[in-house]
Amino acid sequence: MKRKLRNIIRMDYKRSHGWWVRFEYRAHPVSKMFSDSRYGGRRAARAAALQYRDAVLLTLPARERQHQAPGKGRIWRETRSYVLASGERRTYEAWTGWCRVAPNHSASSNASIDKWGVRRAKAMVQEWLEGKLAEQKRNYYQMLKITLP
């Protein structure tokens, strides 16, 4: 029953009773109240709420594909900082690379400019990013069972 009433909530207050259909689609809320008194009782209001929810969900487009082709990453220069156990704060310049590796996961790497120099640090991060994107591309095509040339 819990699954059947997904996105439907029972509201019982002093002066109003009914079923409330609520969900969000692409940051736009969808909400409608089905009052017991207006629909002729608790069961009829519940049936109307279920019918409304199912009708609205059918009009919405199908969800986007979960597995999207590998995209681009990005590289930028930034000032990073950390705090030592003694409480002293240290900062350093670094090149940072970032890319999305899964729908809710990302990966990043950075190289210190003080340690490697501007050009070498950037080259290291670019090399890491290219490798990460190539690995992601291989995994994506392997998941789709497509062989790369």
C-alpha cells in the first residue's frame, strides 16, 4: 500500500480531511488537495487522488538517460589552503582539474605551482584529466557493449 500511495499524503485536521498529491518535476512543484467532503468520502477522494497523480505522471516526459556519454572536464588555477595541527594556516597556488565520473560523483586532482612550477603543474593536471576522460569513455562504451576502433 505504501508504494501505491507514493506522492500522496493523508491530511486530517480539525476542519479539513482529504488526500494531498505532491511531487516536484524539474524544480516545479505539483500539488493538489482532494477533500473528503467534496469527493463524497474518504475512499472516493483517495481514488480521485490516485487517478490525478497517474494522469499527471503520464503527461510528463520520460526521465533522462542515467548514463550520459563522457563530457569535458575543466582546469583552473587557484589558491588552496590547509591548517596544520599547530593551528598555523598555509596557502599555496595550484592547478586543479575536475571531471564528472558518474551522475553523482566527480574526481579532481591538483598540482602545486610552488613544487612543480607553473607549466609542469598545469601539464600534470592536463595529463591526469585526459587519462581520466579516456578511462571514462572506455567504461561508457564498454557498458553499452560498443567496441572502440
